[in-house]
Amino acid sequence: EIGALADRYSFEVYLVNAPVYEGLYENSAYLGYLAGVQQKMAEFASDSPLVYHIEAVRTFPAELMQNPDHLILQGAVEYTHWVIEQITLLRNQ
């Protein structure tokens, strides 16, 4: 399990939601699915003080998406910067 590995080898793990197409994020069925994913990631994070769950979800317009959860290069660059910001915010708490 990821928490046990983090503890054993003393490394931090940041669990982050995949990028999501903004139209999908407005779908109630998807939000139900996402709630389950969020709950599972929170459970993983509770296994170790070195595992962190970033609950925020970053959505993107269709023109930056290859498909509903994969970005083209420009979107990937934006998403990477966003993830860095989220980790920085978490670490500065």
C-alpha cells in the first residue's frame, strides 16, 4: 500500500485528481463517481502522515482536452503549474 511505502522509505505522496473536461464536471452522474474517488483518496491519505490528498479538481475546456480526462500539451502545462501551486499551498499550511 502507498502509505506503508511512504512510511518505510520516508517519501511524501500527493494524491491529485486527474484533469477533467468542464462539461463532464457539470454532470451529476460524474460527480457521484468523483465523490467515491475522493473518498478513496482520503482513505489512502489517512494511512500515513506522508500521504496527502489534494481535493481540488481542475477543469478544462474542450479545446485543451484530448478526451474527457487527458490534456493536450498546452493544457498539460497549465495543469502541471496548478498541481505545483496546490502542493505549495498544502506545504505552507
